[in-house]
Amino acid sequence: MASNQIMFILFAAMIIVFSVLTVTSRKILRAAVYLLFVLVSTSGLYFMLNYQFLAAVQLTLYAGGIVVLIIFSILLTSHISQKFESSGWKKNVFSAIAAITGAILSIITILDYKFSATTEAAKEVDMRLIGKSLLSVDYDGYVLPFEVISVLLLATMVAAIVIAKKSGPAKTQSPTLNQE
Amino acid sequence: MLFDIVDVNSSPSLSDPWWKVFYDFSSLTHKIDSSLHNAMSQFWTTIAEMLIIGVLILLFYALIGLFLVYAERKVCAFMQNRLGPNRVGPFGIFQTIADLFKLLFKELIPIKNADSFLFNLAPFIVIIASFMAIAAIPFAKGLHAIDLNIGVLYVIAVSAMGVIGVLLAGWSSNNKYSLIGAMRSGAQIVSYELSVGLSIITIVILAGSMQLSEIVEAQRTGWFIFKGHIPAFIAFIVFLVSSTAETNRGPFDLAEAESELTAGYHTEYSGIKFAFFFLAEYINMFIVASIAATVFLGGWMPFNVGHWDGFNHVMDFVPPFVWYIGKTFFVIFIMMWFKWTFPRLRIDQLLTLEWKYLLPINLVNVLIMAFLVLMGWHF
């Protein structure tokens, strides 16, 4: 077996095992840590594909950004002794059915698709190429999605500020961190 | 291949004298690579190279950790007009080795109401994050474990993951001091990461590449701090401040403020697990300093000035590795100077500094740098 295959199997097994653990763990912070492992292994897959930019972005945004925010909010809201009660058997059965159906559907689709191997040499995707195609208006350009996402992000940021802003003179007592 | 020893274009020649290797490690690494290839298959060669690099980095990691702890104590003593450690060995240089043995022999105290899985995992996350970052740093010509084409982004991404270990350590200790320390550290690192990233992007605009070897190579005619003059200098200052904050060092060491939180997030840790946090803090400082040295101060490139050929020749005579270590320790000394001369900030002052001062300065600075590069006003 080639080293590539061994690495792929390792990453794939990690992704599957930790994904299952993420949804089955009853301690919320452990679930977040398992999610971190899933995201880091995914970035390992990107590294194997030689798409280093995407791998690094995966690490910064998901592992370094989103998981940190999730953990941070868990730190603020939950105590270490908290443990979720196990859900009833009905919920378990139905969610298992939903998950297995989804998995079967996507596996069938993947197996149906004819993946044709290209004979082209592996492309070095460098920063310049990514930047140019992000802002290009040609056939391969991504300027429209890029702009749409920027507007969406701006809207979310404005919304967050509006929500967080103190509303006028009517001061409501809200518990803060300092009172601990 | 991802795990290949870095490929440098120059071809190795066997007729060079042995000391030439200190100026260009690529011939040595090529020789090791080809002899391993002759001895075994591709698969085992990759494994063997990974092992060799892993052991070397581990050794380097431990030595740098020991030395930095000693250096910190000596610098601190110098700032406070004391002598510092001076009993164990000449000038106390074996003091940290004695401390290391003390930490190794200490009992690992298990915490009763802690989440033991996360409690034991946290120090490893912190140390693995710094370990992954050190792999992408160019130490000298040809002495570079992985040369990714997005090297700078990778180092920032990986070194920022250490905060997860800090947050987990604080929460799983089931201790209020630890929790508050972890929370402060989280808020601090998440916000200061922006400034670190933006100040490096300023230089990436000037270099036109994120590959660390290319960034170093582009500084052959002059370090970026001189080439990019005003905006590069501003970016360097911002980088120094924000990276000091990102490594949780004083004056931004709120996460472990000993006067209010005993030891912050690692209060409950003992023995070698505590040593992991302690070591990772110093290695993170080393990583940040070597990024500063690589991106702003030319990495392993010698100090060359225009047409002063005699001067340049003398400078070229100093091996690149010495240049790299010298620049890195210069930055480390500045960071230690910060720690022992400035008073600790409050959490609100800390966040004000980042969001109201450093971030706007940085954003404007990026624009200025882009304008400068477009107009060709850099050297």
C-alpha cells in the first residue's frame, strides 16, 4: 500500500470516528473538541491534495476561529458538572434513520459518478492565482460570489452591532462576567 | 511530495570543503536523501526522513526551551539590577537543567472533579500547535523542513491553535481562577490575531509571495524593514506588540496574572504537564520572534549594504544560521525587555489598545503599503 493511501485511510477514519463522537458525546465541551479533531483531519486531507491554501484557511477559520468561538461560548455558559441527558429511543431511532439515509444517498451518488483521471501535471496553486481568479470577471472568475459574500458579511456585522448596542436610556440589568 | 526535504535549485558538488555545509545545507540534505533512497524504498525513505526531522526538531525544541528560560532569568535579573541564577555551573548555566529534573520528578496530581480527558489533553494541544509551527520555519539555506507555498499563513494558522489548549485547560480544571484566566486569554488571542495577520499581510504585499523561502530570497538586496521603509517599520512595531500579546507574555500576561489569579489557566497542573505549558510559552515566543526575523529582518540573509563590496563580503562570511539565530534572539531580547519594564494592562485597556488603536493603524498601513508598491516607491 502506498503511503498516500495509508494517510488517507488514517484521516478518513479519524473524521468518521470523531464525527460520530461529536454527536453522541453528552459533555458539550468534549463534543466541541471532537469537532476540532474532525476539522483538523479535514485540513490534513486538503494537504494531501496539495491544496495548501485551502488547508491553511481550514485551520485558521474553522479550527482557529469557529471552534475557539464555540469553546469560548461554552466556557461562558456551561459548568463542568453539566451533562446532557440521553435522548429518548424515538429520537435516537429517527435521527439514525435520517443519518443513514443521507449517507446511503450520497454514497450512491458518489459511486455512480465516473471520476476520470486527468493526465495533467498537478497544478501549483499559489496565492497570486487565487487572488487573480477571486477578482476576475472572466468566465472562470469569482468576483460575483466574492462580492455577494462580502455584502452578506457586512450585513451580519451591522446586525451584530445593532443587537449588541445599548438601547437608549432604559437600562436593563444584565449579568456580566465581572460579577462572578 | 509534502514530506520531502526542501528542494533548493543549486546542485551539490562533492569537491567543496566540509565547512561549506554551514553556508548551504542543501548539499548535506541531498546527500542524506539520496543515500536513504539507495538503502530502502520510497515509502520507508519518507518515514525515515520524517523520523530524522522529528528527532532533530524535538532536540532543538528542548535545547531552545532550556536556554530561553535561563536567558529570561538573566535578562530579568539584569533589568532589576540583580545577579540572577549563579550557583549551578559557571554563571548558573545548568540551573534550568536542574529545574527540569525537579519538574520531571514531581508528582502529577490528579484533580478529583476535573474532566480528566480534557485536562490531560490540553497541554498536548498547546505543545503540538507550537511543534507544527516550528516545522515551517527556515533556519538556514536548505535547512527548512516543509516549504509550503503559503508558509506564512500556515505558521499563523497553526500557532493560533494553541489557544484551544489554554481554553480547555482553564475549563477542565474546575477552578474559578483557571476559568477566568482561560477566558481572558481567549479574548486576548482572538483579537490580537487580527493585528498579527494584518501586519504580516503588509509585508506579503511587498514581497508578493507567502512562501517563506521566497520571502527570504527577496531580501537578498535589503531587508524588508529597510526596503518598505515607513509602512514596513510601522508593521514591525505593530507585529512586536501584537505578537507579544498573542504569546500571553507580559505586559499582556493577564491570563496568568499571578497577583490576582495565582497562575491562571495552569494553576492546577503539576510536574511535567505544567512544564509543557511553561515550555510551550517560551517556544511560542521563539516562533514569533523567528517569524519577525524572517519576514522583517531578512531571515538568514546577511546584512548587505548596496555597493560596499568589502563590507558585504565580510558579512557574507558569517554563516546564515548565525545570522538567523542572532536576529531571532535580538527580537526575543526586545520582548523580554517589554516584559520586565512595562506594568501589566487591565483587560479593558488591552482590548482598547487592539480594537481602537492597532487595528485601524494596521488597516491604513496596509493601504499605504499597497499604494507604495503600486507607485514603486519602495527600494
